[in-house]
Amino acid sequence: MTVRTVGIDAIAFHGPECYIDMGDLAVARGVEPAKYIKGLGQSAMAVPTPCEDTVSLAVAAGRKALDSFGIDPADIGTLVVGTETGVDHSKPVATYVHEYLGLASNCRSFETKHACLGGTAGLTAAMDWIAAGRARGRKALVIAADIARYGLNTPGEPTQGAGAVAFVVSERPRLLEFNPDIYGDYTRQVMDFWRPLYSKYAFADGHYSISCYLDALAGAWADAASKPNASTRMPISSLDACFYHVPFVKMAQKAHHRHWEAEIGHAVSKEQPAELARINASYELRVAPWLKLNATVGNIYTGSLFLALIDYLRHIDATREGRTASVFAYGSGCGASLLFARVASGAAAHRGKVDPQPEIDSRRRLDLAQYEAIMRAGESVDGNEAASLDPKSWNLGPGLYYLGTRNHMRQYGR
Ligand code: HMG
């Protein structure tokens, strides 16, 4: 028996306990602060200590999603961790998460990788599992968790970040229902951003990556538009919100511009001020209000898109129930998916459960020396059997943390 209604039943964010102010970083790099704050749209950037790795971030987000929505770990039949900063070439992050969340032994688990598309690939795999009738009443837990690192003094440095978004996918979603018929996909082999197996840091052809992202958006849009009855369901004017992958806030603005162009079928330049004004008004209405969390966390790769979604969900009231939003995911390399989702009836009652602002407000601000020390400390930890990590030395609160390797095995503790 196939299931038609599948969507997001619970969602939560967890991020590192420290951050750096983008003005401080700009001054240190000899750059005008306005470039990072206005030009990229970023006011702060999450900085993970060496004890906060992909596993520890994923576990904390997964725990919050289950606890705050009252979901029994025994009800999870599939666990997917989407990440491009896995901790092992072979063993998936999902196995650690499975243990620390106390999931059932008959829960299947795996890791998905396609740069920032990995979380959405996990979402669509979970939706297919449920839609095919294989879940038999159980739910899927999908966690998008990453540490975005380009390194000190690189052009990508102001677009780093870290964090995890966990969401539960079910056939009776309390938050968001995906349209099973209208969706678009796109794949093309490009070298816009990559991280070879030997490198902790990503390499990016930054400006080219922006054009690859925008072309992928147009490609995924065209695929979605080719589906039967798409023309009545997709117009931007009918959407309450448009979510995009957010490597930095300004990228979402560029994305909305291209989304608009795809819909009207031609490019819009500075020489068309009236049309530009319409695009900007639409951006202010449908996109900008939901980018505040991304502006203070930075790029969290697979989870960035879902962080914008959390920003929307934490603000909704009953008038938004039943409204539709577009959801665009991009992963360098590259691949993209465009989905459409409807706010579930009763979703507004849950908005208080998804708001991570108190956690973000309690983060500690690092000065530049502390930030650089943390970045350097993270370089020599893995595989260094003599190095032991102590969460207390980084003043971390209670939680599960990475403690280093023993006999080539990762150690976690509280
Ligand atoms: P850059 O060359 O340092 O910056 O690289 P820029 O010169 O392009 O300036 C950035 C913006 O600031 C521009 O705005 C400037 O005009 C503006 P725009 O013209 O684009 O609208 N600006 C100022 N504004 C106000 N006051 C000023 C000022 N000065 C300049 N004084 C870049 C920026 C994003 C390319 C770089 O940081 C980078 O390479 N980042 C990493 C790659 C990246 O994030 N790519 C995004 C698309 S690909 C993607 O999203 C996938 C990804 O998440 C990975 C994955 O899939 O896993 C990255």
C-alpha cells in the first residue's frame, strides 16, 4: 500500500557553543566589515571546538527533535545522517548516533553524501521508504550535520560554520507535508567545491560555485515545471515562503532572483528597475524574514536549508497553515532538488518547540586569538593517540563530546 502524505513531524537544531563576530573577523583580515555583514549577509559564525564533531552535533540535534516532540526512539525505523564531514571513510556517523540515541536494533541506518545536498537526499530517501509502505507505522529520523571549514585566511573563511538539524519524517506530519507529485532534480559534474580525502579543508572556486548553484536551481525548476499540473502549484506568487540552501545569506537573495527569472523565462538586469523591484519585494516577503538564524550560525552545509525552515516554523501562526513553500537544496559537485511543501494543519501550536534562539543567545563570543587557536587545535587531533580532549578545557556545558582516538577508535564521553 502506498502512502501519499509524507512530511516533517519534528525538527530541531543544535550548534556549537562558541562563535566569532563577523565584524571582528573582518577587521582581523583587513576587510571592511560591511563586506561580510552586508555583502555576504553574515553577522556571526559558529565555531566548533575540537570536542564538537559531526557525531556530537548530530546526537544533540537528534535528541532534541525526539524529546521536544515526544517521539519514542523505538518508533524510529530508519536513521539517515546526511553529511559531508563524516568522521570515517567507511563507518557511518549514523552508527554512533544510533547508539547514543538508543534506537532499536531493527532500525536501518546509513549515511548519505552529496556535499550540501546530503541532508535532502536523506529526506527524500526517508520519504520514499514511507511512501512505498515499508515503514509500517514507524518514522524516519534524518540528521543533517556538518562542520564547514575552508581554513584561516582563505576567501571561504567568512562562509564557515557548523551545526546539525535533525528532523523526523512520518506519514502523519505535524509540521510540513511534501507534495508527492511536483518536484525537480538536477545533476552535473562540476569542480566548484570539493574536499579530497586527504584534506580537512574544502577547496572552492568561489565565484564559479555561485554560478553552478544558480544554474542547478534553474535546472531543478525546469524539471519540476515539466510535471503534470505543475503550472498551478509552483508560481512564486502562490508561495508563502521560499527556502534555499544558504551557504551565506546573500546567496539566498541571488537564488530568489534566479528562481524568479526561471519562472518568467528571461533574465532580469539592472536596466529593468521595475521588475527588479518586484523581485526584491518578493525576496523581502518570502525569503529574508527566515534567514536570521543562518546569519548568526554560518554555513552548516547539509543543514543550512533546514535552518531557514526552522526560522520560518518558529514564527508561524495559524494563518500560515495550509500555505505552500518551495524548498531548494544544492550540493556542490553538483546536484540539486526542488520540493514543494504545505504547512500542516495545527503546525503553529508547535512553534515554541523548534526555536533555537535561547541556545544561540547563550553562545560564547571568541576573540580572534581564541578562534584561531581552536581552528589550529582541531587540525592535530584525529589519529593522534597522545592527544586527549577535555570538554572542560573548552568550558563546554553538559553533553556528548568527542574525546580523541585510542587504538584508532573514536572515543565519546560526557
Ligand atoms: P569574495 O571574492 O571574497 O567576495 O568571495 P566578493 O568580492 O564576491 O564579495 C562578496 C559580496 O560582498 C559581493 O556582493 C560584493 O559586492 C560585496 P555581490 O556582488 O555578490 O552581491 N561587497 C561589499 N558589500 C558591502 N560593503 C563592502 C563590500 N565589499 C564587497 N565594503 C565567496 C565570496 C562567497 C565566493 C567566498 O567567500 C567563497 O568562496 N565561499 C565558499 C564557496 C561558497 O560559499 N559558494 C556558494 C555557492 S556553492 C554552495 O552553496 C555549496 C557549498 O555550501 C558547499 C556544498 O555544497 O557542500 C559551498
